[in-house]
Amino acid sequence: MYLDLKPVLSGETRKITFALPLDADAVGEIKKLFPDITDVSSADISGEVCNMSGYMVLRENALIKFSALCARCAETANSELSLSFDASRQEMSQRTTTITFFRRIRSSI
């Protein structure tokens, strides 16, 4: 799925909000990054793209609900991982790294 930025870039609207579930391929990538995860119950990305007088701002949040085995008692533990990204507040080198991470996840949506 692609996010159409034409309304923001053309000035038709100042802000676009979005909410996208991650598909099975993206969930598989999460499981590769975190091999202790036994199950992912949901994984969603939400955020907004704003045009601040020609300065584009991207804010995203990812919420991943998952199960993993407890290292101490070997019981299944449910938890969630929340990641936030605000392109308006990060240095360029950090921004590039984070955008690459989200592109890999989003490319499979």
C-alpha cells in the first residue's frame, strides 16, 4: 500500500493521517529481528505527514503486540513494543537510518 502525498505537496491539505496494519511479510521480518518472539497478534503503523509552510514533517508510531517465552520461567508472556519516529526532531544521519528501517517494513505492506 502506498501513501498518496499529492494533496499535501500541492497545498490542497496541510496534513494527512494514516493507519496501516502490517502484512504477514512484515511480521516475518519482525520475527527475524527478534527470534524470541513466538507469535505476533497485531502490528500496526500510524502517523501523519504535515506541510509546515513548505517544510515536510513525518511522524510515525508502530505498535507490535507479541508473545514470547519468559527466559526465567518458560511461560508465555504477552507484551507490546512501541516505536516512535519524528522526522522533524532528528539529525539527518539518524533520520536516514530510521527511514530505511520503516521502508523495509513498509515495502511489504
